[in-house]
Amino acid sequence: MLLAGSFPPTAPEPAGWGPIEAHRHDWDVWHMVRHARPELPVDVTYGDYGAHHAFAADSGAGGGPPWGVLRYTTDRTFILAKAPTIGEGHAEEVREIARRMIAEPGFRGAGFSDGDRWLQECATGTGTSGVGNAEWWIRAGHSQHLAYAAWRLTA
């Protein structure tokens, strides 16, 4: 088993800039190891722990920074966008970021996972009246990321 994660430890800079792509090196390593020795009798399985770096500061708990990160996992990258959690007009800015993210070619649609659904609803304003907070964005990012990883591994 290859247990890995490559989520970047820092957020994109500056606030509101994005989405940007961060390469998923863990996924590349799994593909390289898995295909390097096809004659081995044991398949190399992939284990993943999520879409948030263990030391990241955008948890929103305990008076964190006035921003968070919207995140989305594609086949080879993480799409990341730093978004404000406070300030006048922050909700519309978050919705605009979400609209840009669902316009990415790798977006799988609202029916794929709860995280995909939340991102679509945030972008279109059809979900809750607000746009969540950094903690909620992490939860949505994990939901779609883990659903994606499970789906790819069973394909």
C-alpha cells in the first residue's frame, strides 16, 4: 500500500487570486510504482488522507486568518482558491470563485458527491443563503476529494 498526500501546506497568494492548480505528486508516485513492475503478484493500492495539509492555517477555528481555501481535486491537480471569510461583499466574492471552479474542465457535477453539490450550489446561489466558512469549505473539499479517490480506485 502507498499511503500519501501532497496537499500544499500554504494557500494561494494573494487573497481572491485563483483558482490555481497544485500538482498531485502523490497520485503520480502511485501510478509510477504501480506500473513500474507489472510482473509483481501484488497490486500496489493507494491510500489518501484528504484535501487539507496537516499544518494548514485555514481551519477557521480559534481566530484563524480572515480567509479560507476552496479546493477541488482533479485527476492530476488540486484546484485551489483563497477566499475571504469576512468583509463587505465577501459572499459574492466566494460565489464568484466557486463559479470559476465549477467552470473548470475537471468539475464532475453536483451529483458526484456532497462536496461537488455544495460547490455547485454555492456558485449558483441555490443552496443555503450564505457561503459557509473556512471550516465548511474544508469539509466540502474532503467530501469531494475522498469520493473522487474512491471512485478512481474502483475504476
